Amino acid sequence: MTGSNRGRRALFGIAAVSLIALSGAACTAAMSPSPEASAPSAIATAAASPSGSAETFTPSPAIDTPAPTDTGARETPLSPTPFPPASATPPLPTGPLPSVGPIDAGLWTGIKWIAVPGGHSPAVPPVNPVEYWPGPVHGNSVLQGWSGGYVEFVWNPHTRTLNPWASADGLEWKSSSNLVNTSQWKAFFKRYDDDNAAAGLGPAYHDACAFRVDNFQEGPATLLMAGYVDCTGPGICLRAFDSWTRGDTAWTSQDGLTWTQETLSHGIDGGLISGGSSGFVARGSEGLKATIWTSQDGRNWLQGALPAAAYAAGSSVRDPISFGGGFVLPGEVMVKKGTVEDGCPGSNSNQYQGGLWWSQDGKTWTRDSLTGVNSTSYYDAMMSVVRIDDHTVVAKQYGSTSEWASSDGKTWALLKGRPVVFPGYGSGPNIVVGHDRGLVFDGGPCAFDDSLTLVPLKQTGDLPWSGSQYGLGPTGLLASYEGARFWIGVPAAG
């Protein structure tokens, strides 16, 4: 994984789960298909790909919205919520666990939040702050959701071990007897410890590493996770970046509890793999030639192909996404040749246009037709796509204020108004991805209806605290604060 890859993820990465304290208006009515665009029908949801960034425990009037998969990107608002007093942390709620069932299959109109009584959640090691400490992600734990339940990865910074916990309903949890294999970081930890010792630092810096999920995807029968450790301290910041460069490793699981380490080949970056019911897809290489790779299980990969336009002069493609309708590949096509100033794509007068290609198998691609796409400079033409769920994908051309939505990857509805799914440069998609239905956050949670219009959801009940992580699973929207407090948001249909 390279620094450029991480920058790409900050700009175009898939959903996340960490949320910050800002307020704002809910989804705008302007986010609806234009008359000239034929809107596809029916939506549902896909696998989550969340990760978070460190939060400061300060009073706030609002919950947060998902930050992108890449930590360090700007986080955006969710909705008003209570917050504990700054002087004291309220005790955990007590009593019996609430009764929850499968999510209502109808169109969602609201979310009712329930605070989950304590004593049932995973055991998360406490944070041990030190000087220059970046802070582990949410109390050394990372929450994810998928169609079969919820997973919380609990990192022990002292033993440097990663223990997965799983829950079918977000209420009752069980721990895996098998730790996630992180042996590929052994050499990095030795260099890190040697640097600390050479700098005369105390043993507390041994614990100053946090685990972060870089990618979490759900395929037809398996989950795929890619992650890294983030360490800091005097004299080792550049060395710590080495921990980000291990994109050739990922883990797969069928139940969220037992994870098998996978060594990726063919230039596939584990942090950029996309999953859906059509399978996993990634951009990689074969020899010196870029190509597409697909897999049904995240372990065995078959070579696909890129569209011919990807090799045309001035053209480029980005990372594909997978969902129920197949695979969608974003990219840019040069439509008018200009005067090249220094040979770089961004410093010439060529005109480019963002493009989208669709494929059922990752081998044969058809370019889609888009309404309202602009011809512009290379960087403004850059196209990105994100999966909201297994039946809904949204695309955006960087230099445009328009977004396009599709339920089949072939026919796209132009969403007019200010960008909502991609709110701005460096912020990434403003979503929590789910399997049967995903949520978009614009001041509050919103869901696409059957006509691909974003509808705001009313929130009631005991809302989560600012700084919570979110995972969307079979019983609702699960929120976790520091891995120790949980809220379950049950969607209501009307």
C-alpha cells in the first residue's frame, strides 16, 4: 500500500463508522432524480467498510457522521444527541437486554435508539495515554456490521494481539478462541521498540500502537478485512509509516469470529478490494499490465480485464466496486487533445470526461451513459463510485456538484443539488454501508427510497454519544462508544 493509495482512499474511500459532533440539516429534497434521468427501481443494502479516528471527550450537541475508511479524513455531522457531562461519566445502564428482531423490510422512516445495559459487551483494554500518543481508535476497538451480525475487533496494545468478538444481534457477544494472525507486523514492532530504546524512552511507548481497520467487505459467503497498526513517538514517526505499507495482507472469515490470513498477489491491495453479492473485485496487475481480478471468497482470484478505453492515450481507471448488479469501474477519458505543458495529466489543456463502465463478470465492460457529465480538466474529471448497499451505488465527478445513483450499475439517475454522499474534498463518502440497506448522513441519517430519493429518518429514544462508532447489521444500526457502551438503533418503517 503506498501513500498515494492512502490519499486515494481519503478522497474516494468507502464508508466508515466514526462520527463527530456537528449539527446540520437533514437530507435535502433537492436530492432527487432529474426529469431527464430515468431512475432505476428498488434498493436495499451492502457490506460495511468502516474505520474511525480518535475522538476527544468533550461536550457536544450532536452525534457524528461516518468518516471515510481512511483515518485522518474530515468527519461530518450526523444528528443532535445528548452527551455525558464533562465532569463525570454516567454509569452504565442496568436491567435486562432489550428484545430486538430482524430489520423491518419496508421503507424506513425513522430510527428508535435503545441504550444497551452494561455487562454484555466485549472486554476492551483501557487506554494508556503517553506523550505524543495518537490515541487508539475508540478505546482499542473497532466496530463493524454485516448481514450476519456485528464484529468488534479488540486490540490489546500491551500484548499486541487482536481478538475478534461477534454478535448476531448487537446485544449478546462471544469472543473467539483464535486471535487474528498479525505475525506480519513482528519485524515492524521490533524496529519500533529498538527506536524507542535508542531514544531512551520508557516502556510505556511499547503500548502506544493502535489497530485500525482499513477495509471491511462482505462477499457472497465470506467477510474480508484489511487493517494496519498506527504507532507514534519521538524519532519513530517515519518508521511507523511502514505499518501502513502492508497492503498485500488481508484476512477472511465466514462468521466474524475465526479469521484466516491471506497473502494477496497480482498487485492487489487489500485496502482497496470491494465486496458484494457478485463477489470481490480489485484492480491489480499481471506482469507489467494493469488488469482486474475477481474472487468469490477473497482467497482464490481469477483474472478479468480492463475496458479498451483504459489503455487509450490520456485515459485512466480507478478502483472498481462490487454490488448485486455486478461490477462498476470509474475512470476518465480524454475527449479533446490540447497543448501538453510538461507531460503531466494535470498540467495541460486536454479535456477529459468522467466515465463509468459496467460488467457482470469483470471481463467484458460496457460504458454507461451519464446525463450532465462535464468535459473538463483531468483532475476535475476524476470519477469515483461508492456502494451504499448491495442494490444502490452512487457516483461523482470530482469537479461537479452532481451525483448519480443507480440500482443496476448501468442506468444512472442524476441527483441534483449540493453533494451529499460525497460532501467535499478529502472527506470521503458520508455513509454507513449495510447489506440490505445503507444510510447516508447529511445532518441526520437518510435512506434511499425506491425512486432513489434520499429520505431523512426521524430519530427518537436514547441517542448515542458523540464519538461513537456505527455498524449496520441485521437488527439495526449499532453504536459503540469506546467499545464499552452500546446503543441499538431499530429502524421503523411506515
